[in-house]
Amino acid sequence: MTRAPASPSPGRRPDPSFVKAPLAAAAFLAVALTAGSGALAADAVSPIKGTTVDFSMTIRTSLSSQYDNTLLLENNEPVSLLLDFQAPRLAGCEQKLRWRCDNGRLEFADSELRNRFFPPPAAAVTAIEAELGLFPRRDGLTLPTPLLTNKAMLRVISPSPGSLLQMGEIDGCRIGDFLDPTDLGLRRNLNLDGSYAALHPDRFLSPRALYLVDDVSRNLPISRHFRLGDFALDFPWFSLGKRQYMALDYGLVRKLEDLVDEMNRAGLPGDKIRLLFGFRSPAFSAERNIREADDSLQASFSLHLYGKAADFILDADGDLRLDDLDHDGQITVRDTIPLIRCVNNLDRRYRAKGGSLFGGAGVAVRHEFPERPVQSPYIHVDTRGFLDEKGNLIRWPDRWPGTGDPIDWDRL
């Protein structure tokens, strides 16, 4: 049997909708495409008695942000779709294909294997469905009841454009204002000359896309190990699962998945990674500091604001603390060393291959949020994509908290 050609998706292969049906007189023969149009064409068949028919379908895109049957769009541009399927050709049957979506719109409603989806203008989760039916024909007419049908579903998470953020709010949610690193007056007022934001302003621009995290989208998987809600503001401790908007650079998701693989290669249980923080809004950081007179979150251009940074631990025992990775019977900041080695190996490999996902890394003794039931040392990673003034990967602090011993980052 031949298959409709598919555009490869770099993410996990989508799980196809799959039907096995025994047929008394059926055949597996080619499903051909009308040249140029992508429409289904009728083929001759030869009956084979006692055949079990495989009928599998999936909707594919060429985007790396497709995982399984979920697609995270990084903007509101139209996206090309392809129905990839294996279907029988039954003697005396006609194939009919119908597309549906519950948000936005599709270019074609039926017949076409290739389609285009036009996302809605504001953040949403859209269910796209393709249904293929085999309808028997009799006396030159197609009967209304199909002999066999199957459906494929793709869930599309589309953002709101960043331009919808007005006066620090979007759709009733308070995010706050993103500062403009190209504003010379602002740079003078905040003494930013020589800072990373001034040297690399393109990395600190207001997000172009903001995702709605609510009861519909929160638990949708966007990669092998992460859901959309994992990157929301201090979810589930501080936000308590409330509806909110966030920025997210999918490059960060890819890097964290690469890091899971790196940890597994190092003999660590990478699938037990737990995110403490992804996105933090400008309003949250500013209001927290005003309330608690604490400038620990006052970095005006923290990469957390842009969805390009995450703080994480390895938590195999599920106690919300970093595991005792040096097996000394204590949980200290030095338990981050095996994780630092993995991050360093990954960033060095990105650089060697000319990749752009390398970034900064740092460790801390504790996080700043009492809403969490426990405190823990953790490690920070980001995808800033630039080096320090000496051409080295950016790492911090220079000395181990508590003892003051120097940290030799290059040897880790």
C-alpha cells in the first residue's frame, strides 16, 4: 500500500486514529492523489476475501512545535496541514473527506488532503478534525451511510499577538508593561549602558505572542515531558490555577527536552525534572518587590519575562525538593553539580554545532516564594544565545553560597 506523502514533523510522531475492521470482500490497494490538486481519486480494486483492513489517520504539519496531536503556534500566521492516512479501497465504494474546526477557519471544507488553518485573532485552543468515510455505491448513486469511517484530530494552541497588550492588560488579565531596551532615556534612567539588555536589545523585546493558560489549555502536552501550564506563573502554588496569559519561547521547551536526554545519558532520571518557574510577568515581579521591599526579582530584563528561562530541580522522590544527588545525606546547593554538568555539556554542544539555544545558567540556595510548601536549591537555564564580554558562557554565582568557595564553571 502507498501512503499520501507527509511533511515530516521533528516532534513526536502523532498517534494516528486507528481502526481495524474485518471485511468479507475487501482489498488493500493504492490511494492515489489527483495530480496537483491533492483530491482523492477513485482506484480499481481486486477483492481479497477475509482481509482485515487497517485504517489509520493523522494530521501533520511541518512545524517543530507539533507534539503528538497538539500543535503550539508561535504566531497567528496560517499553517499548512496534511492528512496522512492508510485507508482501504473497497470495490464499489467512494471516499469522502470532510474537515472541521471550532475556532478560526480552514481554507477547504472537504475533498482536499492538504489544507490551511487560519488561527483566530486572539488566543484559543482549536480542535481541527478530518473525517474520512467509505461510502458504498449502488446503481450509479452514492449511498448516504458510510461502510467505514475514521477521524483524525489536531489540537492547536494559538496565541494572542503581543500588540493586544494595552496599558499592561490583555483580555482582563494584568501582565504589566515590558520595558523597551532601545529607549535611550530609559537606559539612562535605569543605568543600563553596558548591560546585556543594551548590548543585545533584540533578545529583550516585548513578546510577540502571549498564550492563554486556563482550564482548557493548562494540561495540554506540548512536548514529551511538559504541559503548557508547567510554564505558567508559579503554577500551581502561587496562581492556584487561575486564568492567566504568559510568554513562551518554544526554543526553551526544546532545550529542556534536550536536557532531559542529556541527564538520562548521565545516568540521572531526567524524566523526573520539575519546573519551579517558567514565565514571570513584569507586574508580578514589580508588585512583589513593592509589597515585600525585596529587589531579588527586580531584574527589569529577566529572561523569565519573555518565556526564555526556567528554574528547575530533579525530584525523583516527589517531595518538591532537589534530590540528594551527591548522596551525602543532605540537600544543599552542591547537589546541583550533576545538573550543571549536563547543562554545560548541552550548551557546549549547541555552540559546536552553531545552534542558538545556548544560554546562561546559575544556581541558588532557595527560591523567593513562601507560597510553596517547601524550599529547595535549584538551577536556572535560559536560551539567551549570547556570551559574556570575554566570549564565555554566562554562569553565576562566582562562589558557592554558604562556604564562599570559588566555582570553577569551566571544569563542570
